[in-house]
Amino acid sequence: MKQKKLTITEADFLLANRRASRLEEFQEHGHPVRLRRMIHKSKKAYDRNQSKRAAIKRDDSSFFVAIISV
């Protein structure tokens, strides 16, 4: 019986490297280290896209009526 030749794809290589770096990080710090911190977004900040999405989710056109009536 012929043995199959093991092929390592690029995705396998990247996955193995990520795992290895994560294990090194655990050993070095004792816990996972977050590289990116989320910045707190103010509730008072104007965000038109978010309010439009909320109006579409509610499935009423209150957003568009409020703009026209102003």
C-alpha cells in the first residue's frame, strides 16, 4: 500500500503559527493579551447611519418623517 504524501496548505501553516504565538503569549504573560482596545463611543455623538438602521429594524419610517417635518 502506498502512503499518502502529507501536503500542508497555506491556511494550515497560518493556523499553526497563530496557535504557536498564542501559546507563547500564555506562557510569557500567564493570560491572553489584547492588542486592540475598544474605544468607548459617546451616546451623545451624532450617528445618522445607526439611527437609520434602527428605523429600518422597527420597520416604520419615523426617521424619514422626523426629517421631513423639521
